[in-house]
Amino acid sequence: MTRTFIAEVTCAAVLSVFLSMPAAAEAPGEAATMAVNPLRNAYFGDLHLHTTYSLDAWIFYGTRVTPDDAYRFAKGETVQYLGQPVKRRQPLDFLAVTDHSENIGVMNELDDPDSTISHSDFGKSFAQALAPITQPDGSRNRLSQIQTGLPAMVRKFIGFGSADKKNRIPEPLQSSSAPTWQREIEAANHNYQPGRFTTFIAYEWSSAPNGSNLHRNIIFRGDTAPSPFTALDSQKPEDLWAWLEQIRKEGYEALAIPHNPNFSSGLMYDWVDSEGRPIDEAYAERRALNEPLSEIGQIKGVSETYPLLSPEDELANFEVLADPRVKGSQAGSYLRDALGRGLVLQRMVGANPFKLGFVGGSDLHSGLSVSAQADYGGSQGVVNLGGGQPTAQEAATLLGAGKFDLQFDLETSSGKLTGAWAESNTRESIYAALRRRETFATSGTELKFRFFGGWGLDTRLQHHKNWVAAAYAHGAPMGSDLPARPASAKAPRFAVWAVKDPNSGNLDRLQVIKVWEAGGQQHEEVFDVAWSGPRKIDPRTGKLPPVGDTVDLETGTYTNTIGAAELQAVWQDPQFDARQSAAYYLRTLEIPTPRWPTLLAIHHHLLLPKDMPATEQQRGWSSPIWYSAPGQPAGK
């Protein structure tokens, strides 16, 4: 084990080249100075957000935020939200609005009394059904939804979430989707500012066979996109991939990112395809090409792993959220398990279908992407800003002090973020990072970390001035394969480095999680490789003592008197066996800070929710680095 205590920030050599390039949102003749760093910068964004154009956002929450509002809020502009001006506490670097493609932009047309749907019998009946739960500002009353059975009503009217998957919206009204998609494209292009703020044309394909969530977010690289392939066209991922392959031939580059898989009933990373046939080499290669990434977390839980799947990992219970509506196996629904399955399949069929980089998203349906605990409103459809801030009575109800206990909402959390190591803040550069999987995810804070693997990395690598350049030259970054193993190399070494978010807690520790295959079985182990303070690994348990906790539950504040601003190490796998294929990823933990229910309770002078953690350790996950045993192809 390697332990380091860092007092000074290690500085990588920054090689910057300046280019002049017109910014999309600037007046003609104006130009933005764009920095390009060959050693890559960390850019933060959200790849999963819904606006008023998503059918469920408008129906269940009354969301009126448009894609244009969403982009402007994300880049730090002030927008109107439920009658009040709001501004993101810290701008994002990039954003993809991913409205559901199924009936996109149809139902929110009921906000326009002159629209075709408003004059239709269908529209009038639906508006009348929503009236009792619609508040003066247009939002929906959460408790009234529960009492009136809104989800059942929606299934009856339009088929959303119904077992037969039929679209019950009258066909003449469905035509609203075509101009809505063009408005989505226009909003993304209008708000794109190369070098300052990147937007992606995107949408969500919403397949949910038997209630199991198999959604994918489709991200386009360029400034045009064809009409979406929807789950009304097909519920099968294989058909989605066929469409992606076809549009690539037509000049549209895009990839699919599986939705947070914890509600997939074990189907997202199953051993079989949609027809129940065992995965073969062709399927594995096709999936790896079309889906190089997966969402590891969002407001509805984190899908790194599950306590029953990782019983030796004492930190496996982070933001685990179980949807009572979804019944099925946890295996196949979490990403650490998927990594192991991929290694087993690589040996069996010659290719790895689950060679996945990690990204984070919010999946908020408010149209506003927030990732700070203090800004999360305890619901998929509202944020704790402006007119979305709950009253004391609403807070009491949400926290379980009133008549209803909204346990599911209490277990949700703030939006997650994607970090991308890219040369510049442009579509081309960030999309390339997504494609090569040089990405990481965080639980909402902007902590930064690097992860390199190699066979001869200097044990004091980070102490050298140009260590990042050396790591790229002699190793492999997160998301890629280890270089070919020299005959003399005994085991791979991994360089880990992390620096805290200036606006969040200090760092607790860095861990390398190893997943490997042996004899057709998957295995895993967690290694503490760098940590703060004078702690030591307990030789009896092999565990590192907790970092401590400075959170004041009376005020909701904490201090950075524990932890470290920066951690680094070079770690060598002590159990390496060249015959066993493996995947390694970095997990970075902060010191404890308060969760959103704690902050909400303190603000309204309410009791803290029962049986809920008052604090949690924000964290991040790097995309893995893979090692393929001799005779096994590294895969795509």
C-alpha cells in the first residue's frame, strides 16, 4: 500500500495553443479566444436532462422550462423559474438536453390555448383531468398526484408506462413532434459557444419492457440530426443500434449511453440478448461500438455496485435506491458486476460487450440542471431554487413529518456530473473524449482526478514537473487498455491523482477497485491507495479507519479541518496474475458533508428524517483501464 500526504499542488506542464474561432452565439465578426491543451482539461457537464418537451416532465410536474432556458441556465445566465429569477451557483462546461423522444413536445402544447391539441376532445379531457392537481403557477401538486392516481390516469389516456406500449394519443396530434425536434436542434446550436460552453443535440430512447428501465440517451456529435428512433418504433436495443449504424452511413455520428441501470431488473447487462439468446462475438462487438459508456449515477440512485453484490466493500451502500415497482435481480443492474461479466464474456466469445466508461447525469425533469445538495428539491421535477423552494408545510410533508411519508423521494439525491478530459471545450473534443471513454463521473461536486496505468511508471511520477505528459507517453489513461506487457514486467502500476472541488469537502481517500476473471468466474477487490491524515490500515481487518466527521447537524455546516486538498500515489497491483484479464478503476471520496434532507430540515427548523443518513461522502469514479490476458483480444 502507498500512502501520501500532499501539502503542495503538483503542477502538470500546461501546453496551451490559442486559436481564434467564431463563437456560435456571438455577433458576426466577434471571436472567442479558445485555449487548446494537448494534455487535456477536465470539463464538467450533464448528459441527461429533461424540459417541458418531455411528456412526463409536463404531465407530472407541469414543467415549463424550454431547452433554450435549460442551456442558458447551465452556462450561468439568469432564467425565470416558477415566477422568480434563478441562476446556477456555478456554470457547467457542457450540457445535453435529452427529452424523451416518444411524443416529444405534444402534451406541453396544452399550455397554448390556441394549439390544435387544446381544441381537441382528447386535449380538453386531459386538461380537465389535470386541473385538480395543477397549482396557480402551473406546477403539479405532488401529494395530489398520489391521491388521485395520476400514473394510472396517464396510462389510460396516452399509454405512457402501459403494458401494451401503445400510443393512445390521436395520430393527428402526434405531428407536433416534428417541429419540436427541430426546436431542440435549434436551441442546442444557438447556445453552443466553442471554447466557452458546449451543447449536444440529444434525446432519450425510452424502452421499458415490463417496467424494466432500458432507456438510452442518444448523443450526436454534429449540428444536425435525423428524426429520432423511438421506443414506439422498437423496444429492442439491437434495433436502436441498427438505426445508429445506418445514420452513420448517412453522415450522422452518434452514440448511445445506457440509463442508470439500477431499475433494469438485471436486463441492462444480462448474459443474453433481447430474444433470450446467449451473447455471441458479433453482439458483443456491436454493443461495444454503439455503447462505449454507461451512466453510473443520477438523482434516482448510484449504480456502481450493490451491498449484496459487493459484501466486502464497506462503501457499497452509497445512494442505493430500490424502486418498489421494479422486481428482479440486482445482478446485471450494476456497473461493477457488468465489468466482471464483460471479462467473462471476453474469454467465452472473444469480445467484451461491457467495456464501459463511466458518466453521470441528473435526469432532472425540471429543465434546470443542479448538482449541489442545497439546490436539490427532493423531486425529479423541481429544484430548490426560486419558485421551486418548498414552504415549511411542504418541507414537513416531504421529510415525513406530515401525513404522507414520501420515502422514495427522500432517498433520491442531487444530480450527478460527467467529467471529460478533453483538449478544448468544443463538441468535437468532448465527443472524442466520450468515444475514447476518457471520462469520469462525480456525485455532484467538481473534484478532479487522473488515472493512468502502465508497466514501468516511475514510483515518484507525480513529483516530476511534466508528469502528465510522461503518463500519456508511457501509460494508458482512464477508459483505455494497458499497453502491451513487456516480458520483464511483473505487474502493472497505476498513477492516481485527485484535487478537491474548491467549493466542497476535502478528500478522504483514493481507492483502486479491481475486477478480474479467473476460471470463468468474476472477482473483485477494493484497495486503499492514498489517504489523508496519520491513519493506518488495520492489519487484522485490512480496512482504513474512517476520516472523521465535522458536520454540525444544528447548522448544516462542516469544516475542512480533516482530509486533504490533494492526494496522489503510484500503486502496483500486489495480486497480479498475467493469466487473468482485469479492469481497474479509481474511486475518490470526500469527507462527510450534509445531505439535502438535512439542509432542508435545518432551514425550516424541522426534525431530521428518521432512518435516513444525515451526511454522506461525495465521490467520483473514473472510467476503467483494462488488461487482457494473452490470447484474449482487448476488444473495441
